[in-house]
Amino acid sequence: MAKFKGELTFKVSFKKLGVPVGFGMTNAIIYHHCATEIGIRCPWSRVDKKYKKDPRFKIELISKKIYKDEE
């Protein structure tokens, strides 16, 4: 198995995302929803198809730097 190292940068845009305000967790909830949306869009995700490609989210791969790890 080859080993790689690198960095991926994603841009996640969203609209009309309902989040409760005033609990001190608003940012954490937004971060969780965005990270989850990236994860469920991968082809081998085990998340039910009805949750995939939520139209409220737009995911873009901004940059990628992937290198074979020579160690």
C-alpha cells in the first residue's frame, strides 16, 4: 500500500441552514453540518442516499497538494 501526505482545502457554502441560536453551540453546529456534508458526498459513504447532496450546501475543492510519502 502506498503512503501519501498532503493537504486539501475545501470551500463549503450554505444557505437556509436552520440552527438554534443562544446555546453557545451555534458555530460548532454549523462546522459539524459542513464537515458532515463533505464526508457524505464521497462515493463510499455509508450514509443513506436521502441525505446526500443536500441542496443547501455547495462544496468546492479549492486546492490539493498530495505527495507520495518517501519515508
